[in-house]
Amino acid sequence: MSSQILKIHQQLVNKEITCTDLVQEKLELLSQNTHNTVNSLLSDKALKLAAKVDKKIAKGENIGLLEGIPFGIKDVYMVQGTTTTASSNLLKNYKSAYTATAIQKLLDAGAIPLVKENCDSFGHGSSSENTIFGAVKNAVNPELVGGGSSGGSAVNVAKDYTVFSIGGDTGGSIRQPAGYNNIYGLKPTYGRISRYGIMAYASSTDCVGPIAKSVEDIRIVLNVMSGKDLKDQTTYASAEIDADTIKTSEGIKTVGYFKNFIESDAISPEIKADFLSAIEKIKAKGIEVKTLDFFESNTLVSTYYTLAMAETASNLSRLDGTNYGNRIEAENLKETYAVTRSENFSEETKRRIVGGNQVLSQGFSDAIYLKGLALRDAIANNFEDDFKKVDIILSPVTPNTPPKIGDSLKDPHAMYLSDAYTVGFSLGQLPTLTVPQGTETGLQITAAKQNDELVLKFANFLKDTI
């Protein structure tokens, strides 16, 4: 699909539509939708901003490329004055005191926020069912999950309720729902976009990223949000990615894929066959394809969840109802803390906090947590060696198609294993993009650190190849 942002921008400039009408139309679609994608609508704010854009156009003033473009925000981002719930009971009435850096950059560019979007509570889940707002329903088949944890964001884009949405990706939470709903979703290189103002899940792998219907829209939004931020010391300065540069596949000579991903018993026969068919089409274009060795899926999932649970246990320790949150009084302070957290956290969040505290506790940290850190280093080193042999790594997004709503809640272990093909790239802090081609849940394109441009280049190449 061609760029929705460029199309709408031209329509606004040519006065074929008004920004107010556009925003009103999207708000009505969001309010009437039955996919459980909405936590709260930002109607007043959106319509006021739209009126300002219309006023500028009426005066004959130039507007920026993102000015007047409606977008959605996963409900884990601070936006000053709005309710930011993380889809949790604990924060259901929490009002943001400030705005996240990435979101502020979009607001400064004139983009119009429409909605805070449903997701797994605190990002804990792969199906967007662990939420107080009801399970997000898949855009293609509402009996299936929308993916997670950025399920609401992905479904809103797929259904054209938003032009683009901002998700959050810790172990696949942008890429997997993008694959489940047949759209594009990017996890940039760790540190390319500031994490300031996002509710922390696992700080060492949390990434801010765009979800959209075209490579060009991903590029436009990525450029606006990228850059050094003094409020996030992991960020770095990055050059803008030029539209013309990513139109050619120049510089991509070799593609690799992990043999053990495709030979795994866990992958469905259809996804395996479709993936290998895509590989043959790439070979037919003259690109060399190499098979690579990698860690077993179980090792990747175990390493990721060991570290992610440890970090989330630490990050969520501040949420006890004292400074903010839905406090429940009990007989004494200790009981108040216990009841507040027990009653307000979802079962999945409690499972991850308990798991995280265990791996950090005396007697376990050396055997489990430190081993996890060592494995993460080994995974990063493996990637470093791989990118000496290939320019791009291609993989399926998921081993299977989306499950029915309710199935993941019955089997948390199966839900964790559904992340088998995404978590390794998160541990490596690499730029990875889901594209809606190749298999039923898409393909995942990965490049070396800080080489986000190459990922977008190859995505454009695949559009004409598969």
C-alpha cells in the first residue's frame, strides 16, 4: 500500500478534505468499533488541534507533513492531562503529569492524537487479553486474538481507525500483533527513540516503535521520533533516513535465516512452506541466501523471560498505592501494600513479578539471573558474527497463526513460546520490522545494530518480490 500520510497531507493541502472532518470521522469509527481497541478517546484535544490546522490552511500557510495526521497511542505512554492506565486496575484513574518524549515529538510535528489504545496490562502478554478493557479482537477474524501486547494499536491501524499508531516492543509486542493483523510494525535499534515517558516493563529491551500500513509511513514516523534525549541516557543521535535511499536494494547481497527456526517441531507446516517459498523467490532475484546456526527457541524464550521478569519485578515495585494508583486500605501498612497489589494487578502481571523476584533472590540469582545475563551476551555475540556473513536476517514472525480468544489465558506457557522468533532480536537490541508478506503472519526483517535503514530498504525490495 502507498503512503497514507502523503495521501492525506496532499488532500489537506489541496482542500479536498478538512482536518476537522477527517478527525471527526476517525473518532466516530473508534467510538463505534467492536474490537475493544479503545481505552480512552482524546476527542476534545483532537478536535481543537484539527481546527488549528484548518485555520492555517485557510490562511494559505504551509503545513508540515505530519500536521493534521490522526494517530493512536498505546496506553502505556504518558500524555499530559490524559488518563494513562496501562490497561490495569491499579492505574485506571491515573492522570499523566507529563508527556513522553517520542509522543511530544509527534505533537510538535503537528500529528493529532485520537486515542489511548488497549493492550496487555503493563505489556505483560502476547494476546492483548490481559486487560481490564476486554480482549482485543483481531482485525481479520474477530474470533482470534489481536496479538500483544500492542494489540489495540495494530488493530486500529489495520481497520483504518488511525493512520498510524505508536506501540511498544519489549520482546515482540509491536512485531507480533503487526503480523497477526497483516500490517507493518517496527522495533527500531534499542536507543534510537527515547523511552522517557513509557511505563517501563523490561528497561534493557523496551523500544518505542511505529505501526502503519506502508514502509514509507514507518520511515516518516521513525524519523520524527528518533534522536538523542537527555532524559534517556541510552539514546543516541541518528541520521534521518531518506525516502529515495530505501527505494533500491543496493548494498543487500546476502540474506540469512536460522535453520533451527525452520526445522523446529513448533512451526506450523503452512508457515514453514510459505517461508521457504519466500526464500526461493529471493534467491531468484540474485541474492545469495545462507543458513545460519542460532540458539534453540527454548533457550531464547527462557533467557528473555528470566531477564524480563526480573526487570519488571523491579520496575513495578514502586506501584503500591502510596504515591499513585488505586489504593486499597487494610489493617496495617504492610497489609495495605499486599492487598493493593494483589487485588489490582492481573494474574499475568503477578506471575511475572513473582517469577522476577524469585530469580533475583538470594540462592537463585547466581544460578538463574546471572546465567541469563551471560546468555544475553552470547546471543549478542552470535548476531555480531552473523552480520559479518550476511546483510539481512529473515525469519517468520511467529511459529503459528493467531490463537482463538481465551486459549492463551488457559496456557501461559504456550503464550510465552509464541514469542520464540521475536525475543532473540530483542535481546540483541537489533532493528527488526514485520512486513505483511510471505507467510500468514508475515516475515521479520532484521539488520545489524543502528542499521534501521537497511531493514526498510529490504522491506521495499520484498514488496516487489513476494
